Amino acid sequence: MYLVLFLIFGGLCVAGALNLLLQRHPINSALSLIVVMTSLAVLYLLLGAEFLAAAQVIVYSGAIMVLFTFVIMLLNAGEEERTHGSKAAYIVGFPGAAALLGILAYIFLKQRDHLGSAKLGGYLVTTHDLSAVLFRDLLLPFEVTSVLILVAILGAVALARKER
Amino acid sequence: MTSSLHLWLIPLVPFAGFLVNGLLGRRLPKWLVTTVAWVATLIPFLQVLNIVLHYSSLTLPYTENVGTWITAGGFHADFAFAFDQLTLIMLLVVTGVGFLIHLYSAGYMAHEEGYWRFFAYLNLFMFFMLTLVLAENFLLMFVGWEGVGLASYLLIGFYFTRDSAAKAGIKAFVVNRIGDFGFLLAMFLLIAHFGTLSFGQIFTQVAQHPELQGGFLTAVALFLILGATGKSAQIPLYVWLPDAMEGPTPVSALIHAATMVTAGVYMVARTHLIFDRSPFALTTLAIIGAATALFAATIGLVQTDIKRVLAYSTVSQLGYMFLACGVAAYSSGIFHLLTHAFFKALLFLGAGSVIHSLSGEQDMRVMGGLRKKIPITFWTMTMAVLAICGIPPFAGFFSKDEILYQAFVSPGPVGKIVWFVGLFTAGLTAFYMFRLWYLTFFGESRAPETTHDDHGHEHAHGVHESPWIMLGPLVILAILSVIGGWVGVPEAMGGHAEITHFLAPVTQPVGEAAEGSNSQELLLAAVSVACVAIGWFLAHLMYFAKPELPAQLAAKVRGLYTLLLHKYWVDELYGALIVTPILLLSRYVLKGLLDTGVITGGGLVLGYSAQGIGSLVQRIQSGNIRSYAGWLAIGAAALLLLTYFGFGTHLSF
Amino acid sequence: MVVPIAYYLVLSAILFSIGVAAFLMKRNIITIFMSIELMLNAVNLTFVAFAHRWHQVSGQIFVFFVMVVAAAEAAVGLAIIIALFRTRSTLNVDQVDLMKL
């Protein structure tokens, strides 16, 4: 049962990712990415990270992807042109990506037994547990992160302002 | 306990004079330059006189350590000065004769460009020579040794616009360097065996180990001899001295007659303890000295330039001094050094006076009849000629005869051989000195009507006596040439041999002293005087009584005459054997192959390859984000590979 | 009833490589940026998987921070893209190569 759920939503992730790759219009890519995000949220749930699943949906697909969509619509991005600006990307890039996949897959599958397995409900992290760590041991990074967001806001505003 | 003699002041005052004249002299008025130079030489002389006055209250030997110089590992060398009887004699010669020559030069160089430069160099020379004489260890002596070579180069090449002068300067320096190489090797050997270069320590160690004979001490002695042949112009490194006559005459008097060339003799006398342990080195020294004496005298027979004759005469007389050291009669060698300083300096200064009065003429063939025109110069030079020929009771007689006597009575067959060579050379010396005397001062004047002037002087017509500033030193030196030998009158002739006894604490050779008898000494003296008389008679015959005789004789022995005239073609020989191959090697192999090819080429290769690699790598910077991503991807894959497979780490958990 | 952790990791590897491939293939800046987000998500999955494996909460904390930073980065990045579009009037990444040597 667990395996089936994993396969379905894992498959959805991969399908969405492939769609992002193959679509020509950026808005289609954006929507596929939302699919990927949401499937990932389910996978987090399967792994017992309930807060993260919620955060994934709210922050990633609900805020970030919406932002992307806004920008695509703002800039009126059209279908992609077919330009070939760089040979290096094809010559070294694809072998590189393939090599990455190959090596990683090999390593993970080799170590399959060492890595153990996940049971549904085997490790559940409640929001309570998460916040206990976050607000006690990691309070400083937490506050610093809020400063980071402030800086990002300022940066975004400064960069995207209309020149007068 | 002696209070401090402040020996360090003695060299330092001339150095201060050099700094003042060297740095500021160009802008100073001439009288100030002269005063600085004179004062810088007078003060050391007065200080030495002061030491003489307090001599009886001194405990000798006296050393003075001014500061540490080198401490490296186990080796230690200081700026240390030493003073003993030998130093005193040398100091008197250097400062005394040096001061007289400074006086003379003010008159001789009065109209020269670069007057300030001359006196600056002269003071620099005094500084180095005094350092050499006062040094307490080999290293400080070497500083002085090298420094006088440098000063000699600067002064020989004083008229640097003249090609021959510049070349002569370089020749002197390079040939000296070869000798210095020997000195260096000797120092290295001494450090290797004794661990120190201090005279006191080395000599104490040598004295305490009577079993140290030959072996490495011979090597040290031979290397020191090499150094001495360079500095004191003996065979095979004498070739620079005749060419050194390109420099101004006071330079020839000071450096190449009285002081620098005697540094080799002083060094041998100072280190005689080492030489005493090596009979082989002593014999070598005696043979070199005798051979050089004879060799140079034969060349001097036929030279026509008045200064050249005197130069070869210097080489020959230095040969006598080395001969003396070679038979372990070190005090005799120093005695001859003392008297030679007087009469040779006088000869050179007198020659300078002659040249000055003739407005630059140096060739004896166009001199003559100057006896009446420059009488003071004539009479002082006569004193010098009589002294050098060894005619009693002038200075040279006592010193030269002492040497010949010591050679004759020294044990072994070498003594007799070198005695005979020395005797024969004495005859030759008399011949060429009186030849010079007759050609210059007697007979009819052979000078052409117009006197050309290559000396830079503007003179009115006619031959005239030199100014008193030049004649004064001549007179003083003449007096010394007469009485200077009276400090060494041997007992055989009724004297007390003061100088030998005075130097005995320093120069007494270890081992058996040669013993002769008084009658032997008198007999030998008579024989040498007879030889000298023969030489004088022949000169009188050929250059006064029958002036056409020399040309006839030269025609009869054409080959021999040409050989002597061309100085045995030694310079040409050295040129072909040594100089030319080195120049070719340097020019084609070292410069062409190594310098241009390897070094410059290597540099160029580095530069071009850096450029090439740079232009290749530049292509990665295309500005295109996707190509950057491509390189990133492949790089990440490579890193991953390396991490998992490369470092031998297999993830296990 | 169990899923080996290795499968989760392989899944994240696949997502990551697809992200790299998309980065290399696509020409629209915004799409490229989205592929970066995809890569980040793949890594997030890895962290959560390992957090489950070792029963440590720090893996999930890390994901939390990654999300925050990704959000900030997205905001700033898109602002840059807007500024770029204003000056160059193109979203084609091959045409913004002024920084070449």
C-alpha cells in the first residue's frame, strides 16, 4: 500500500518534471512545476513530515509559483525561440547530467541495504517537535532568517523599481 | 698593560678623507681638497710617531678588538687590529712614504682634471693598505688585500679616457684576482683545519703542534704564494705591473713601488710560521723570487720608456724580497722592503719630475743632458740609483747584501743557486740603472725642438726644474736612501744589525738559524760590490763613452735583443693560451648558448605558454549562462566520482 | 508495506537530473529559474528521507530553512529578471551574453 502510494506520487513528480522540460511555453512549465510541488508535499507526508508538507503547499506552490506566474504574465513571455547560443551546454552538459544521474543512482542502489527502509508512520515529527527545536536551539538562525527575508524584500523592491 | 692605542683610527682617518673628497670634492676649491688629503694622511703618520715615542711602555704583541664581525656556526671573526714590531715598520713605511707622495702629488697633478678624484682614490688606497697592515686576522687582511687591488685599478685607469689606461687597469685587477683566488683557497683550508682565521690563534696552534709539517700546511703556503705572486708581481702573475705605468707617476711610486706590491712580502713575513713548516713551499718561494728577479732584470736591460725600466726594476727587487723569505730570512726581506720603499719611490718621483720638466716625455731615447738643467732632480735620483745598485754605504747595499748572505749560508743546495742568480741580477741591475742614469742625464740632449705635450700640461718652452712641493719629498727620500740602510749594518761590518734584532720576536724562523762567519760575509759583500762595479763600467762604456756600441751589439744578437724587447712575448702567450679561449667560451657558449638560448628562451617559453593557455581558457568565459551550467554539471559529476571512488572512502553506515 | 529509503533517494536524483537537463536545454530565463527550484526541491526530498532514516529532526529543520532561502531567492531573482527584461527586452538567455571576454 505504502509502496503503491509512493509509486503513484513519485511518478507524478517525474511526469511533472518531464513536462517542465518538454513544454515550450513557460506558463505550461510553471503549471507542471506546481504539480511537482504538490506531489512532493504528499511524499513528505508519507515520510512523516506533516509541517513540511503543509509548508510546501503554502509557501512553494502557493506563493513562489504564484509569483512566477505573475512574472510570466507581467512580462508576457511567449513561446521559446529556437536559438543555439552555446555548444558547450550540449557537448559537456548532457553527459554531465547523465553522469550525475548515473552515479547517484548507482550509489544509492548499491547502498540500499545500508539505508534501511521507511515505514508509514515510522517517524512522525509533529509541529510541536519541530518548533521545540526551532525556537529553542536554533532561535538565532531563525531570527537571522527573518532579517534575510527583509533584505530580500528590499532587494527585490530596489531592483524591480521603475526607473525614473 | 698597555692603554688603548686606538689603532682603528689609523685606517679610518684616510677613509674619512676619501669620503669627503670623493663625495664633495668636485665642488670644493682645490686648496681644500689638497688640505683634506694631506691631513688625512698626516694624522695617521703622527699617530704612528706617537706610538713610537711611547714604544718602551708597550707590551707587544698588542691586539685591539673593535667589534664582532662574523659568528656563523663554529666560525668567528672580528674586526681586530694587531700591532707588533713588523706592523710598526710597515706602518712607518706606508704612512711616511705615503704622506711624502701626497705632498708630491699636489704639485704633479696640479693641472689635472679630476684632481679631487685622484686624492680621493689615493686616500682610499691608504685606508685599505693600513687595514691590510693592521689586520689581526686573515679575513680583515683580505679586505685590505682586495681593497688595494681596487684602489690600484681606479688609479691605474685614472686617465680613463685613454684606452690603454683603461685596459691596463682591468688587466691589473683581473690578474690580481687570480692571485686572490689563491689567498681565498688558503683561507678556506685554514678554516677547515683550524676553525679560525685569527693570526694569534692559528700561530699558537701551529707552535703548539711541532708535529704539523708539510701536508695541508704546504697547500696553504702554496696558495698564499699564489696570492703573493699576484699582488707582488712575481712569475707568473707579474704581467700587470709594467702596464700599470699608464697611471700617473705618483701612483706608480706609492702603489707599485713602495706599498701595495710589498703586501705580498708582508703577508709572507706575517705568516712565516706556516711557511717554516713547509720546506717545499719555502724552496718554491726562493726559486720564484730568484727567477723573477733575473727575468725582470733581463727585460729591463732594453726598455726605452723610463717608467717601464723602473717597473721591471720593481718586479726584480720584489724577487729579491721573496728570495729572502724563501731562505727563511724574513727580517732581511722586510729590511729590503724598507730600503726599497725609499729608493724606488724616489726613483719614480724623480722620473716624474723628469717627465714633468720635459712636459710629458717618457722615452729615454729623446732625453739626455738634463744634468745641468734640473740639478736637484739629478742629484736626488743619483742617490737613488746608487742605493738600488747596492753601493756602500747607501741603503740598498746593506739590505741586498744581507739577503745574498742569508741565501748563501742557508742549508741546502738551493741557497747557493739562488745566491748566484741574485749576484748576477745585481750586476744586471747596476747595468740597467746606470744605463737609465746616463741616458737621461748625460750627453747631449736628444730631444727634438718642439716638445709634444700628452700630459695635459701647459708649459712654457724649455726644460725647467719642478716646483718645490715636488722637490721637497725627493730630498727627504734621498736622505733616507742614504741613511736608511744604517739600521741594519751587520756585525761583520761593525754595526749591530738593529733591524734584525728589532724584528726578531716576530720573524725569527723556527728551526736552525743559518750560521756563517763574519769573514764569509765580508767576502760575499766584496764579490757583490765587484759585480756591481762591472755592471756600472759596462753601462758607462756603452752609454757614455761609446754611445754607438749599443746599436752594434743589438745588431749582433738580433734574436736575443728582440726577445728581450718584446718581454719574452709573455703577454702574447697569455693572451693566446688563456685570454682568447676564455673570451671565446664566454662569447659563444655562455652568452650565445646559455644566456640567449636557455635563460632568455626559457623566459620567453614561459611567457608564450602562459599566453597560450590563457587564450584557451578564455573561451570558457563566453557570457552564456547555459555553457556555464554545462561546465558546472560536468564538474559536479567529476567531483562526485572523485568523492565516492577516488579517495578510497566507501560510504558505510 | 515498506519503501526502501534508497528509492526516495533515487527519485530525488532523477528529479535533480531533470532539473539540470532543463537548465541546459531551455532558453527562457524564467524556465531556467524554475528548473533551479526543481533542483532545490529534489534536495529537500533527500533531506526529509534521511531525517526519517535516522530519526532526527534536523533534516526537516534544514528543509525549513531551504524553503525560506528559496523564497527569498525567488523574489530577488525574479526582480532581476524584470530589470533585465526592461533593459534588453528579451527573455532569451542566449542574447544576454555581454559578460564575455
